[in-house]
Amino acid sequence: MEEKKRTEIATLGEFGLIKHLTENLESKNESTLKGVGDDAAVLEYKDKKTLVTTDLLLEGVHFDLTYVPLKHLGYKSAVVNFSDIYAMNGQPKQITVSLGISKRFSIEDLEEFYAGLRLACEVYGVDIVGGDTSASMTGLTISITCIGEADTDKIVYRNGARENDLICVSGDFGAAYMGLQLLEREKKVFAGESDFQPAFEGKEYLLERQLKPEARKDIIKELSDRNIVPTAMMDVSDGLSSELLHICNQSHTGCRIYEERIPIDYQTASMAEEFNINLVTVALNGGEDYELLFTVPLTLHDEVITIPGVRVIGHITNPSLGAGMITRDGTEIALKAQGWNSLND
């Protein structure tokens, strides 16, 4: 195999590295008055409200570079932050990127990471306006802050759901989790073989959902085009069940969802069967789907079901009824927050 070129980061130094990775960045948004190059970026939002979110990703906790390409990691690192802004019914506009880098990474490695980062920003119309780099003793650390904007009367919080509201979701659930299980399985097989070809045929959708998720900018546009402002909204990063409970807890309500209405892709179902994992458990608790979960008044039923990719899976109830799911056989079970938690062992 051709040996990959490797240039040590020390040849550029910290400021040289930042310049190398961020040169030729062009701002796309009017709110970006000054981006990379000074002690701070200068932003102006005028009559909009400013939204800010931060994500911290640690090697060995949030990602495994055995099977996650650096370009994909850069793309995903940006998109998961964009998703948080869309979940507030806003538009992401700028990001700052800070990296902790160990000596095993080369300039070429960071170019790959930034290629994914810049691609995500190009696709979603976001400016890179700053950041920092530092040496790391524990692998790769990624911290991204995303700044967005929203009209004051259009911002959606988690606490606005009301009794009889419809519970709606975009996309499907469980695919990212099954993609992770597939990658972990193949990693274990790879560890014992010198000439290894992973078995990914027919499972491309699962891998894409795990390695290259997309934020649902399209759903936010569809809602805006129809003048629909959800009463509550979240993105599904830690599992559908956990996020539903967040909305119920903050809105002081209960909920009922229906198992048969939860959208699940065929590849997810097939993979869950292969792994002998309960499919509904995967869909409710898998996490990393980055779909939108939102509630709207019952009167908007006929309108919201016309949005491509959106399904109504249940309704908000009186808090005394708690949070539950009606199974296919009519049994009612309590929803539990079993989503991923990085602070657990």
C-alpha cells in the first residue's frame, strides 16, 4: 500500500496550524461582520434573537477512530450542533471550533477533519468564525460552539406542550444505533484478522445514519412555509423515549405514543433481528438519530400530516396519566429514559 504523507503539526506551530486550516474561509451570512483572524469574531443579529449551543466530543467516549473517518467526524461534529439550533426553530449561522490534539495526529489528519467540517458548513450555510487548538494527552478532543438566530415569536422551547397536542416526529428511529452495533461487531472481527473485509453490504443506510447524520433543516423550512410554530420541540440525540420525557417533564404533562406508529427503517429491523435485539427498544432508546420531535395543537392535524417525512405518533395528556406507550396488542407500558448517558460506566 502507498504510504500516507505525514507532516508533523510542530512544523507549523499553533498559529500556523490555525491559519493553514482556516485560510480562504468566506463568510456567507450578513450577521458575520468579522470571522477568523482577530482576537474575537464580530457578529450582529439586529432584530433577531441569538441562539447558542456547545457540544464536546471526546475520543474513546463519543467516537472511535478505528472505524470513524476523520472527514466524517468533522461533518458530524458540525451537524449535531446545527441540529440543536434547528430544534429551537432557529437557523445556525456561525460556529467556533476548538481542538485538543495529541502527537499521533498529523497536519494531513486535521486537513481531513476540516474538510468534513467545511463541507457541513457549505451544505448548511454556516460560517466558521474562530476557535482554538491545544495539545492533548488523551487523544482528540472536539469542542464546537454554534451560534444561530431566530425571530422572537418563532423560538420553540421544550416546555410549551399542552394537553391534546399531537406528538410528531421526522424520519425514522434506531438506525444510527444499529449502525454503531454493526461497526462495533466488525471492529471485533477485524482485531483478529490480517486480511479483513467488513460485511457492510445492504446496510449502507445504517452506516450513513451513524457516520454522516443530517440535521433536519428541511423540516424547519416546511413548518415555516406552512406558518406552523410547534408548541414544543427537541432533536432526538439521546433516544426518543428520553426526549419525550424531557418535553413532558418541562411542560408538566403526560403523553401517549403508539408502538405501531413509530417509524422504523427496514434495514434497522433486519439488523435488530440479526443481533437479537428488541426492535422497539432500539427505536425508543438508540439515540443519535438527530430527528426532530415536536408537538402541535390538535387543530393542525390535517396540515402537519402533509409534511413529507413527518408522522404523528401520539398525543400529550394530563400529567396525572404519566408517560406511556400503547403496544401493538393494546398493552400500556411506561416510558423510561434509557437513552445513552456518557457519565454512566
